[in-house]
Amino acid sequence: MLGLLLIAALVVATVALARQLDLLADLLQLGGASMLVGLVFLAVHPKLEWIASPPADDGSCTVDELPSVAPVVDRVSVEEAQELLERSQVTFVDARPAYHYAAAHIPGAMNLPAEDAEGLLDMQSLSLPPDGAVITYCDGGSCEQSEYLGLLLRERGVCQKVRVLEGGWQAWVGAGGSTVSGDTRFGDAPSSSVAPEAAG
């Protein structure tokens, strides 16, 4: 009886190993050695286990959102951000897609969509003061785009005083923050023809 159980366990282990080897072969064909290195890294790095086993799709987040991670860039409250804006002591950078930005954004904000940020930072000279304060924002509190953009701006040496707006665009509008509409791309001077809208 024990021998039969050992044989069954050996068969199960062999089948599991064969499946892993098939998966590994498929991954090597798709991504080569870099994919193998990534898999090894994921296997040995416990803090990144959410990548290996993503959360269940219960409809609570969109495809573009990443699972929540500990913030690396400091946060700033909406109230503090509004005070800095009133004193002209901050530059806002909107990490949302261009069509959201064109519909409405914080006055004076420049649009640098997170999905395009790396390429735009490589291609353009930036008009952000290196010693000036910068606040990045995206749609809401669980949006990772502003965090990513803040890290990228700091990593590239564009500016060191980068913070993320706590609660993002939704918190700004919810607190009655002023908004404008229009299409000002990153690095362009804000247009004087945009009129403030009622926040709501």
C-alpha cells in the first residue's frame, strides 16, 4: 500500500514538473532570458507576490490600476495644495490622459500622462524648476499614476521636491478646488483663454 502511494505521489510530481517545464519553455519562446530572470526574481522576492498571483477580479479596480502599494513619494493634502496654489509656490503636473486633462484640470497644471511620461521626459527639455515644489495628481486616491510620475521626475533629476496630491483629482473637486479646461501639453505655457469652471 505504501509503495502504491509513493508511485502515485511520484506521478503527480512528474506531471506538475512537466507542466512547469512546458510553461518555462513557452515563456522562453515569448520573452527569452529576460522573462526567465523575471520569474526567478518573482520566485525569490516575497514582497512582489501580488504580481505572481494577482487579486481576484471583483470589479473593484480597473485594468489600468495596479494593486495598492506603500507610497514612496510624500503626500500633500488638498487644503495644503490649495494654499500653495494661491501663493504660486507649486507647479501641478496632471498624470491623467490628455482627454481628461482637456476636459478639466487644476489651474496652471501641465499635462504629462503617466503612460507617456518616460518617452516625453527623454525627448523634451522640461520647464519645471529643479528646486521648485511639484505636486502630481491623477484621478483618485487609489490611482498609482501620480506616484509613478513623481518617482520618475525625481529619478530623472527633474525635480526633487515632488509630492502626490492625496485623493487626487476627485478629492480636489470634492473639496471645491478651482478647475479650468483647455489643452496645454507638458512644457507649454498655460493658455490665458481658459476660463474657470464651477467645481462640482
